Amino acid sequence: MKQTVFALLSAAALVSAASPSFAQDATELLRSDLRANKTAILTSAMELDPTQSEAFWPIYREYEAELIKLNDESLAMIKDYAANYSTMTDEMAKDLLKRGFSVRESRTKLLKTYAGKVEKALSPKIAARWVQCELAIQAVIDVQMGSELPLMKK
């Protein structure tokens, strides 16, 4: 577990090396080599034997492909926020809220779906371990992205 915490802190350090433009930062955070680092973190944290790995990684790759689509929605939303930051209307803000909640709900639904697949293919404990890791990694990304986005103007 200590290795996992160290790996997450390392990922946070990588994520925190972003540039000043918040829309560009978000793009870099979601598109950077964090994916490769995430795979390395998961490989270490999951401690799967070869048979378990054979079952887990195809499921994980499917999950990651779906997550990329949700990340694309997040990026589009951040770009809209950046483009309209100085001229934000109540209607635009309302739309961003709606889209943001929708993406978050979709992300949770996706994780639940794939946790069920991992549970069925491997075990409930392995599924729970993966979800713990996934949520921790996503929390690091969310905190960093949140720290890069300026608060909505009044």
C-alpha cells in the first residue's frame, strides 16, 4: 500500500507540472503520459498474478476507452469555460453546471459498470481494489484540474 501512495504522489507531481493556461492545462492533464503512469501505478497496486492480469487488462482497456470519451466531454466543457470566461452569462453558467454534473454521473456509472465486469471475471476484492485505485488516481487529477481553473466570475 505504501508503494501505491508513493505512486499516486508521483502522479500528482507529474500532473502539477502544468502550464499557466487553464484550458491548455486541462488538455495536457487528460492527454499526457499520465495514462502510461496510471497503468504502471495500477500494475503495482493491483498485484495481479499472470492469470488475473490476463482477465483484468482487457476489461481495463475497454474501461479506459470509454473514460477517454468522457474526458473529451470534460475538455470540451473546459474549453467552453475558457472561451467564455470574461463574458459568461447566467445561461452559459447553467449549461456548464448541467454538463458538469452529467459527466460526473456518467463517470460514476461507467466505473460501476466496469467494477461489475472485474468482479465477475475475477473477484469482488479485486474489483474493490481496482475501484479504490481508480478513485484515488482520479481524485489527484480532479484536484489538480480544479486548482488550475479560476473561479467563475460573479
